[in-house]
Amino acid sequence: MFNELIINVVASAILLFFGYLYGKFRERKLHEGKNLDDYDFYPFDL
């Protein structure tokens, strides 16, 4: 009985951990951008 409970808790923790990592990766990809000089309409030369 306790063996089953431990297996379920470990499996849930692993899924939660991978979900957290996937969310962090996804947020990082969403916030990725370009440097200002890469845009055509940037008015200054650096």
C-alpha cells in the first residue's frame, strides 16, 4: 500500500518537474527578441 503511494508521489513529482521545465523554456522562447540595431526602422547607427 505504501509502496504504491510512494510510486504515485514520485511519478507526480517527475511530471510536475518536467512541466515546470517546459514552462520555463516556453516563456524564454516567448520573450526572445532581436537587438534594436537589427530592425530596419532603428534611426541610429551604433
